[in-house]
Amino acid sequence: MLQIHLLDINDNAPVVSGSYNIFVQEEEGNVSVTIQAHDNDEPGTNNSRLLFSLLPGPYNHNFSLDPDTGLLRNLGPLDREAIDPALGGRIVLTVLVSDCGEPVLSTEVNVTITVEDINDNLPIFNQSSYNFTVKEEDPGTCSLGQEIGVVKAWDADQTEVNNRISFSLSGSGANYFMIRGLVLGAGWAEGYLRLPPDVSLDYETQPVFNLTVSAENPDPQGSETIVDVHVNVKDVNDNPPTLDVASLRGIRVAENGSQHGQVAVVVASDVDTSTQLEIQLVNILCTKAGVDVGSLCWGWFSVVANGSVYINQSKAIDYEACDLVTLVVRACDLATDPGFQAYSNNGSLLITIEDINDNAPYFLPEDKTFGMPGLAGPPDIINSCSQARDDDSGNNGLILFSILRVDFISKDGATIPFQGIFWISNSSEADVFTGSIQPVTSLDSTLQGTYQVTVQARDTPSVGPSLEANTTLNLFTVDQSYRSRLQFSIPKAEVGANRQAINEALTQATRTTVYIVDIQDIDSAARARAHSYLDAYFVFPNGSALTLDELSVMIRNDQDSLMQLLQLGLVVLGSQESQESDLSNQLISVIIGLGVALLLVLVIMTTAFMCVRKSYNRKLRAMKAAKEARKTAAGVMPSAPAIPGTNMYNNERANPMLNLSNKDLGLEYLSSSNDLDCVSINSLDDNSVDVEKNSEEVKEYRPPHTPPEPDPEPLSVVLSRQQAGASGQLEGPSYTNAGLDTTDL
């Protein structure tokens, strides 16, 4: 059989199926298309194997083509504005499809990609900023419809709908202007800046307008570009000058010739461009501690036309006479146009006079004499306080106290020097300095006389030598036993707040100098009516002091002071602890007394019981003997034991009283003292033989086994009554309005 094999030759060119027109949006759109082609040559051979490639073109660099599959893709976002505007956004790519046979056969196909425009470009101004100038008109006139300047912008988008531009105006003073846009074509537009017909500009009100012009797309996202527009207004001299606030800041000048020459410069300004300014002195104010001292400082300073401030009289400047000088000044524009205000508002330059240490300290008069405790107790600070002032300020007026000398003047006139017996503490309030003298150790109470203490007050200047002053204080010794305690129904804080009023009331009542040592709250566990206490000494000018009893009498004798103290919360004079201790001692004494009384009662009752028992036994024995004598004949003894309580002397019947059997009559009672208690109540008295009489007497006698007398009241009840009685004695009459215990007073 003959077989003929036909060999394929590359006689068929590739065939491309379909046409390729693609539409994508710029920036966001992607191209992804596969070129469809086939070759009719023998499959599986080079004659039918296809290869894809792009022919050279201006936009090939934006795309890639798979040579085997024919897949066409864009390499990045496509930009409509990067395409020649004449192409209308169309990119034409030529794809070459060729086989691998010999000879190579190929076919070309065009792929048209239309890139649709979006509004992705903002308008751009042709300048980075604009400066325009407009002249300020005379007052009362205006510029009607005056054109100020033109701004220009361009939008790169290629479609009219996306490159349309509109202008808007904003910024300081934008309401004085208006802008009108004009479309020029090809994305260009102009904005005309004008003054409205009814608006005039004033250089003094606002010499420069900083405006912002916006070029906007009609895009819903509101994209816009802005540019600064400066409108300068030409000036005329129609405004008054102003004083520079910074140049009016207060200055400091030292007193007593410490400074000379220029000390400050007052500066003025005018918004007008052509000015001639000078500074004028209007007034001078002199004050000391906020009080006007008249014209004392008028010649100290001067002000010249250029604003310089000079010291005229350096030696005359005195801090103690005037500590603040106020120069009232104003500015004048000599070039102001007629009809306008030429003067500025008045300004004040404050010149604070600084103190130098040119004043020595001086002591304040002191009419209070205090003492200090002796050996009776610890050294409470009850002493004479020296107070001093210094008219200087700061460190120049800061005073430190020291003790220079201590002499003891006895009552006989002898002088004894002491060293190291006192020390002095320093304190201050406002501008008054106080030196409080305190003993180093307890003073000798046997010394009778006066301590003369020489105190020095010395200032502490930062620069230069210090100045000083001396004074002598007379101190008296006051024993701590004169310390009096006043208790109040209000807390410590309120007592402290009322301290001055309490002091005044006590001073009025006692005519002494009251020195308050301490104010404290009373412990809540020990609190009764009082919540706080005040310890004080009441000292006379000769050094003697009031005792608590004397104080109580004097307060009760002065009804006005008493009522005032009651209103201030006074409830007790004296120590609450001592009163509670006395009450406790009284209660303990009552309890001990009741215990002793109870013990005596028990002893007496026991003794009486024993005596009654012995008498009863003795009577029983006598009664039995008498009965035996009456029932038995003289010299004849009964043949059988007698039965007590009966006339039976045999064994026929039992004793009905003792409930004994007839075989055991229980006569053993004669040999036992305990059995005597069981004898019949019909027994006879030991001193009588009359059975009936003795029987009646025995019936009236109460045997020891009768119920006991009722017990005395319990001890707690007795204590309660004793306490009630004691309480009634302790309380006594009281002031019902204020709660003051007059017994305590």
C-alpha cells in the first residue's frame, strides 16, 4: 500500500480576531486586554506558533504586551493631561502578531485606548501673590466702582467641564471688595478685583488689606487654589498719635541721690505716614502707700519733647516721703491736617522710688507689762515683747532682735548682772517686728525684783552697713501657779478667731494685762460641756498676778464683761480635769463608806443570831427539866421514859408531836444539842414552872429558822442616789442663757 505524507509549509499568516477600542478613566482606570489571533498552519509547529509585540509609538512606554499570550496591560496610571490635547485623549498602539515559520509571516492590529478626563488638576495662578494699591479718599467721599487689579489662573484639565474656573474672595476686610471672573478659553480665566460703589477705604482704619483669592473647579469635592492679594491704601494725616504702652512700663529709681540723668524714654507713634511728634508732660502725682501727698515730688523729674525722662533733684528724692511718682504724659502730632485730633490719650509712667538703708529701726511704745514663770513650772513664754519698725523696705527694713545686757534690780536697789539667762525670738506681722524674750531655764522664784533687759533692734541691708536702736525692758517674775484656765463651749478655731474680743472683755473685768499662753481643744473622751480651753495670766503693772479665785470674783462682779464672755462661749473657769478628778474622788469615798457600812451590818446580824440561838437552847433545856419535875413524884423515878408533850410513860402509844413509833420514842435529844431544835413549841421557859404561861411565851418567840428580813438596797442604787446628790451639790445655780457654771466660777 502506498502512503503519501504531505509536509506543511508556512504559507498562512496569523489572523487577528475582532477590533480593539478600550475606554478607561485617567489615574484610576486599568487596561487589560488579550489580542485574539490564530494561524491555520499545522498546529504544534513553528508555522502556527504566534509571537506578539508592540510596534514603536509615542506612548508605548506606558504599556506592556506578553509576547506569548498577547495580554496588553498599562504599566501605571494613565494621565489624560500627558496626552497631546489634539489626540482628544486617544492612544493608538500597533500590535504585531507574527509566527515562527520560515519565512516569518505577520499581521498588524491597532488597539485604540481612550483615556477619559477627570477633574484631577487644580487651577494655577500666573503669580505667587498680587500687590495692588488704592488711594485713601478724603473723609465723606468714596471711589465708585474703582478697579484695583486683575488675577489670572489656568486649569490643565482638557475638558471644559473640568477646567472651568470661578473666583471667590476672603480674608481681612474682604467685605470691602468684590471680584468678578471672566473665562478666556483653553482653561484660562481672569478675576477682576474692584471696590463696590458704596465703599471707601480709610488708611487709619486699615492701611493694608490682606485678601485671599480662591480659584475653584466646579467639582463636587470643592477643589481650589488660593493666592494672597495685598491691597495697600495710600495715607493722609488724619489720625491722632498714640503712646507706646511698652515705653510706659514702670521704672524704679533709688532715693537720696543714688541715681542721676535719663531714666526712661516715652515713645509715641502715628499711623499716618507724615508726622511730627512730641511728648508733653500733663501732670505729676505724688503718693505714699497709696495716699496723695500733694506736690512734694513735682520737681524730682522732667520730660523733654523727644520723650526722655530725666532726674532733676536727685538728693530730694525720698522714699519715706513719697514712694510712687506718676508722670501723666501725652503725644502731639504737629503735622496733623486741620480738622483732625492732634493729641493722643494721656498715658501714665509709674516711677517707683526704691528704698535705701537710710533709716534706723525704732521701737514702738509698749504699755503692756508681762511676766514670766519662775520655778513653779516650765518656762511658758509670758514675757515683755519689744516691737519695732523700720521705715525702710525689703531687707533694709528687716529687723533682727538681740539681747545686749541683763541686770536684776532687787527690791533693795541692788543690781545683779546676768548672762545667758534669756534669749529672744524674732517674728513679724505686716511691717511690725516683734522680739519675744524667753527664759533659757526656770527663773529663781526667791529673787524679788525686776529684770532689766537691754534689747537691740538691727536692720539687715543687702548692701552697706546696718543701722540699729536699743531699748530697755523691765520684766517681772510671775509664778506658774497664777496660770488660769478658761473653758469654752466652742472649738479651738472659733476661740482663736474671737481672741481679741475675749482679751478685751477680760481686760475690762480685771483691769490687768491679759497674756494668752495657749488655746487647745479638749480631748473628746474627757469632754463634758467644754470643747476647748484657754490658758492665760492676768498681770498687774507691778508684776503681781490674779489667782483663779480672784479672777472668778472679778468676772462675776462685772456683769457686762461676764455677759460678753458668756456670749463668746465661756462655760467654766478652772481646769475641767481637776473638777472631774474631785468628782471621782467623791464617788470613790461614797463607795468605800457604803462597803464599810454593809460589813458592819453583817457583823451585827451574825452576832445577834448567835446570841438568840444560845438563849433559845438554854430555855429548852430548862423547860424540859421543869416538866420532868412536875410530872414525877418526889423521890420516885418513872419506870419508863416519859414521852415529851404527853402524860404517857409506857410503850403503848407513840408521841404524836414527833411522829415516832411506839418502839422508838426518840429520846436521844437529851444528849444532842442539835436535837434540841426539834422540841415542841409547848416547852416551858427555863425560869418558870407555869406550863401555860411558858407555852405562850414560847409561841411569841421567833425561832432562828424564820424567813430573813428584806435585803438592803443594792449598792448601785445607793451610788446612784449619792451621785445624784453629789451632782446636785456640784452643779449649783447656773446661767441658763449661756450655760456658765457659777459654781465653777
